[in-house]
Amino acid sequence: MKQARQAFDLRDKYKFQARELMEDQEYRKWLDINKPNPSFEEILRHKELKYGLTGNEAYEDIVRSSQTTNKEYDKKAGVVEDEQD
């Protein structure tokens, strides 16, 4: 659980920093209101409800997913290009 908490906290820090650096601060305000960063407990609950994970499985998945980015927001921020078929 400790590693999952550390991974979550680090990712949360980076998400906050990314929002701070966004050029479009109006969009950032929209994100803060409509897509706030979830708490650790909310992420655990999400893993339980959506994927049926509990205990160590959920913690391991938090560590795994903390190393990924959100493709939808990456596109909007111009970090990645649309995938071509």
C-alpha cells in the first residue's frame, strides 16, 4: 500500500504542475471544476467498482496506472498527435 500511495502522490503532483503550466488557463479552470483530481480513496473505489480489484490487486494497479497518461488530455494539450490508421 505504501508504494501505491507514493505513486499516486507523485502522479497527483505532476498533474497539478501540468495544470499550472497550461497556456489555456480558462480550460484549466474548467478542468479544476469539472474534472478535479480524485483522492487516493476515490481511485481505490474506482478500481473496485470498474475492475473488481481489491486489496493488493488495486494497489498494484494504482502503481501500474500511475505510469500512464490520459490520452484524451494529451491530445488536447498537443502532447501527442492523433493516431493514424
